[in-house]
Amino acid sequence: MRNGVTIGQAAAFVGVTVKTVRHYHKLGLAEEPERDSSGYRRYGSADLLRLVQVRTLAEAGVPLAGIGPMLDADAERFATALSDVERQLTERIEELTARRDTLHRLADGDRTLLPDRAAALLERMPGLGFSADEVAATRDGWVLAKALVPEGFDDYLTHFEHALQDTRLVTLTRRAAEAAAWEPDDPRIAELATAAAEQYLANPALLRTVTGLQARTEAATRYTLIAHHGEEPTPAAARLTALFENELRAAGIRIPRPLSH
């Protein structure tokens, strides 16, 4: 029988390559037609229809492994399978859209790895007297915190936002930045640590900026990585941090101790 077309013609009509048609056959998505008396496989209208159906579903995002069962299913199961594929495609589209948006934001610096809310808070900090280095250190710490303790990051930002409205705290923070250049045995360091601890202990919401990023597991490791990230602190800054945390511990606040090296 010479009715039908060759595999090359079938592939051209369907809009795929001969290799693709053979791949469909290999996967069992479309049966190979019988050979005619001349030894050639001839594709009839039913064969072409099947190939078009397979190609259309594949282009629509249906995994090849799922096409066979879909085409062999009844109308109700076919509709259900299509709905499942549509849901998966929607999720994929949302994922790709998020990735595209991230690419568009690459030029915005801080906004690449942090949500808009965090970026807006960073933008406020210079106006409150924080140096560029302090803002950069805060940004890096937040990127780390968001990765290590994502479930607590939004609450942390809320507490930090409230903290920025605390003029006393901002003053103490500016003083702590100055203290980094002092001698480590300067008596003002202990006084500053006590004043800072008292300020935090008097304000539960503020205190959560210290305790809020402690994960339920590996708390010491995660807290220390976040709280002590960045360049090696000066001896004075290290002593100030240690005294401040010890004051909080003495008041019953759970503060993990730094990792041992």
C-alpha cells in the first residue's frame, strides 16, 4: 500500500524533525506505521493526527512521560490532567517572573538580595547619622539573616523599624561606632555597654532585634554568624559587644556565646 507519506514528509507536515518523530516512537507516544510493499513506512492521516497531538501537548509544557496517558484517557481524565499541567505551568511562570524581576533589580544594589522594605530602611539610616560603612555592614548582616533565619526576618524588620524611632538608641549606636577607635581598657566602654543593655532591657520590642533572629535549631551557630559577621572588630568594639551581651545574659536573656575558633 502506498497511501500516506514518508517519515520526512510527516515530520515536515507536523512541524518537527525526523529525529523528534523517532523519539516519539521510541517513547511509545505514537506507533510506527507498518511498512508498505516497498519497505517504507507510510504515515496516514491518523498517524499524523497523533503526532500533532503529541507535539501540541509537548509544546504546551506537558512532560513527554505524561502525554501517552493523557491521550489514552477519557475526556474527564484528560481535562483533569490538563488542569494539573496548567497549574504547574502557572507556578513555573510565577517562578520565572520572580527571577526576571530579580534581574531587573540587579542595578539597584541593596534591592537585589533584600526585599523593598529592608532596602527602604537602609536608605533611612544615613539620615539618622549612620556612616556608609555601618549601612553596608547592616545590609550584609541582613542578607545573611534572611538566608539563615527567613521565618523571623519580617518580624525582625518590624522591630528594627521601631528601633530607628528610638532617639536614645540611635545616640547610643553612634557612640558605639565612635567607641571602636578607643583603647580596649577605656572605662567608657563598660559604661556604654551598661547604658545600651539598660536601653534594650527597658524595651521588649527593641530587645527582639537581638533575640528575634535566633533559629529554633542551631541557634548559637546562626546567631553568631549573623551578629559577628564582617571584618574582624577592633579590640574595643569586641569588648563592647562582649560586655553588652554579658549584661543581657545576666538579666536572663538567652544570648548564644560566640563560636570557638
